[in-house]
Amino acid sequence: MASIRDVTFDLLREHGMTTVFGNPGSTELPMLKDFPADFRYVLGLQELAVVGMADGFAQASGRPGHVNLHTGPGVGNAVGGILGAQANHSPLLVTAGQQVRPQIAIEATLTNREAVLGPRPYVKWSHEPARAQDVPHAIARAIHHASTPPRGPAFVSVPMDDWDATAEEPATRELLLRRLAARSAPDPQALEELAALIVSARNPVLVAGPDIDASGAWDAAVALVEKQRLAVWAAPAPGGGRIGFPEDHPSFQGILPPAIGPLAEALEGHDLVLVAGSAVFPYYPYIPGPLLPEGASLVQLTSDPDEAARAPVGSAILGDVAAALGALVELVGRAEREPPPPRPLPGEPDESKPMSGSAAMAALADVWPGDAIAVVEAPSATLALRNRLRLSRPGSYYFSSGGGLGFAIAAAIGVQMAEPARPVVCVLGEGSAQYGITALWTAAAYKVPVTYLILRNDEYMILKWFAELEQAGAVPGLDLPGLDVAAVAEAYGVPAREARDRDELSEALRADIAVSDGPRLVQVRVASGMWLD
């Protein structure tokens, strides 16, 4: 008779989930013993970093990732990353160990008391099976929850003595055969009405969100824009974990500001706002104003019922974003309206020393391979990166939508493992890097060829900008003197170097991006400031 462990690994095989990211503890050892040779275990040294790796892998591969955590303490360390995975709509199976069943009632050491409650606000489903024989079904259910729109993490707590229990054969066989088709078609009549609105609008605009990329709607979005001569804005950066439209396209206008008043001002002159694959809208900070320009209407295309329900303005059509955009392409004719004017290219950045964040991003743009992927957590230079690189391929950009730090340094490893044929460049502030710094060990240990670019300004610049905006003077804890990420990287086994000017930075990046035998890190000092172009 098969054990619960054997059946679970068979189930994971059936779903193509043979990579496990984890940080094991004693409660995980019964699951991991006699680890199958056809599985890959990727060790991280801290749970937040481990979740980030699995998140990046899941997003880039397009299938569920699996992260295995250590009972209550490990889940507690990981919760910030799980929140980020929820915001990223990342399909993630999160499993955690638990005390043996005979000792849960007496709360022996490492009992995860109320195990399902800790992650519950940040997952689609949270469960601890009542019997060992229910573990495979619970894990199958979690995989299905994670995979169906809106995709996101699902959590299962497994008592450590369950793995050696005997599985129930008939039920197990049926689990292995189950498949779930996850795409839901949007209402055809609603799409016909929307197509008529687009055709009759004077100056419609598309706001491209991350689910365009995640759902495979890239080509349909481009076709609709070109057929109807739409202007295109990207969804605001805080909620734009992926890019949904080629940013070198002549119709692309830029990235919407993330505040109410400025966003409406940016859309001035448009009478119809079509939001595809994004919330309406990812706002932060609070700058009041009208939600839309006067006289404008809004229609949202989303696979997420919660996004549709919480939007403060407009109508929504629920369903698969790729199906919706594909149908709209067929429903509309070719517009006679004038195409939108292209936005100007950014000028040459200031070459003063230390270099600006814009100059650093220009140096990266000078050597950027066309098929490269950017994984980003440099808040004061994110807009400069987008404006300089003008990324134009699907799956080229990953950024955490959750508002916390620690995602990118780890996610870049998962993205690179999922996309081994494409170079991955992770752009980080030196403060951001600290939240997942142990990920550098994993990159070195598994020879993952990520190129890390560290922008060092000795401060939390984004917080200084917010402090000014919020009129919060004399705030402590915003300076980071002596924080040398290059030295830390060397200690973890990642070859690192310093660049002193734009030419030196370009050459260092060109050489490191070409390396395939493991990670490299380049650190450069940048001047204080928010860099927008």
C-alpha cells in the first residue's frame, strides 16, 4: 500500500510541480526523507526569501510553485512574502509541517496552534486535514485554488506523522486523474456593448495591467490598440507587478501616477478608460481629486471578482482577460481616429558624480539584451528603469505588488530557474537587498546566473520622499551608512565589484550579464533623489 508521502509526490508530478523551495525544520523531515530523484529541492536560508523564490518561479513558469515551510515559526517569517504572492496573483502551494497528532492537543513544542489562522488573510484557502488520509486531497485542492483565477497562494498544514500513514487507494487514484480548466469566459453581450463603446468613443484609452501578461493577452492587447488607435498607459507601478504592453510601442504613453488626483489628471482628454488586467486603481499615496476626468467613463476587464467589487468607479466585466481582449479585437473594426502622439524619449542624464539613478539606468539600457528580464526593487529608480529600458516582450518585468520589501533579490532566482534561456537582471536598492539578503547564498550554491545591480545611496530615499510629501519632519531611521552589499555578496560566495562611473558600470554589466556559471553583483553609488527618467 502506498504511503501519504508517495501519493503526494505522485500528485505533484501530475501537476508538473517537481521543484520545491524550502527551509526545512524538524517537522518537515518526514516529508523530505527519501526525497525523489526526479524532484529538485532548492534550499533558502530564511523563509521570506524562500517564498520570494517560489513566487518568482511560479510567475515566470506560469504554473503553481511549491514552497515548504517550518511549522509556526517558519510560517510567521514567511507571511510578508505570502502577502506579496497574493498581491502578485502568484499561483503558490504553501505547505508547512505540524507537530505529530498525539501531541497537538497538549501543545508540545513546535505545535502550530490554530495553524490555519496565521496565513488565512493572505491566501485563497487555508486548511489542516482532519485525518492523514485527507492530506493528498487537501494538497490537490490547494493546487486547484492556487491555479484558478484570481490566482494566488493556498496553504496546507500537515502533521509530521501523517506522511508515513497508508493512503486510501481508490480515492488516491481519482485525485491523480482530476483536472480543472481554469479560464472563465466573459459575458459575450457585455463585450459586444463594450466594443460599441470603444468604437463610438472620441478618445478612448487602454490602461494595461499585469494580468495581460499573466493571462497571455499580450498580442491581443497590441492588436486591439493598433486596430482602434488607442493610447496606452501602464497601470500604476505599485500594483503593476508585470508589464502588460510593449513599452517601446508608439502608442504607449507611460506609467500612470498612483494617486487619485494625479491619475485622473494624466487621463485628461479621454472619454472612455478601458482597464484590462488591473485593479481600479492601485493607489498610494493619498492625493485627493476626481476619480476620473470629467465626462469620462470606465470599464474594467478582470478575472478577479474582488477587484471588480472594490473598484470605486466604473463598470466591470468578469472573465479571462485574454479571452476578453481577443473577443474585442474581433468585434471592433479599424478606427479612423488619429493615432496618439508618441511620448518623447528621455534625454541624456546628468553625468555628475556620484551618478544619478537615471544615469545608472541609462548605463543598464546601453547593454540591455533584447530578451532579458528585469526583477526590480529599487523604489527611487523604478520609473527611471521603466522609462530607460522600455521593455517590449512578455514576461520581461517582475515587481512586488504587495508594498513590502524582500521580493526581488529572491524572486530573481526563481525567475531565472524558470527561464534558464533568458538573462535575468535584478535591480535593487541597498536597503531593499537586506530584507532577503540570504538569497545570495542560494544563488551561489545553485549557480543561478542572475546579475544583481545594487544602487547604493546610503539612505531609504523613497521614505524621505514620502516624509516630504506627508510633511513628516525629523523622522529617524532613514539613513543607511556603511551598508556594503558587495562585501556581503562576496561573503556568500557571489563575485562582486564596484563601478565608479557610467562607462565602468556599462562594461561591468555587459560582462556579468554574459556569464552563465553563477550569479554576479555590481554595486554603484548613486546620488540622493527620486529618478523618474
